[in-house]
Amino acid sequence: MLFKRFLQDESGATAIEYGLIAGLIAVVIIAAVKTTGSRLSTKFQAVSNNLT
């Protein structure tokens, strides 16, 4: 009876799914910020080189 109820309980699975989604969103945000930072650094370096 307890084991059957444990197998039917999906609240833990839902929490895990939300955690995985949050982790995926975090990875996408980190990748976007890193890419944007690299591009900005390249642009600022080009501007700096042109000023000198």
C-alpha cells in the first residue's frame, strides 16, 4: 500500500522537472552573457586600437 502510493506520487518528479528547466535556463543565460561579453570586448579593443 505504501509502495503503491509512493509510485503514484508525482510531486517530487514535478520539482525535479522545474529544477532541470531552471538549470537549462541558467546555462542559456550564461552562454549568452559570455558571448555578448566576448563580442563587446572585441569591439572595444578595435575602438581602442583605432584611437591610438
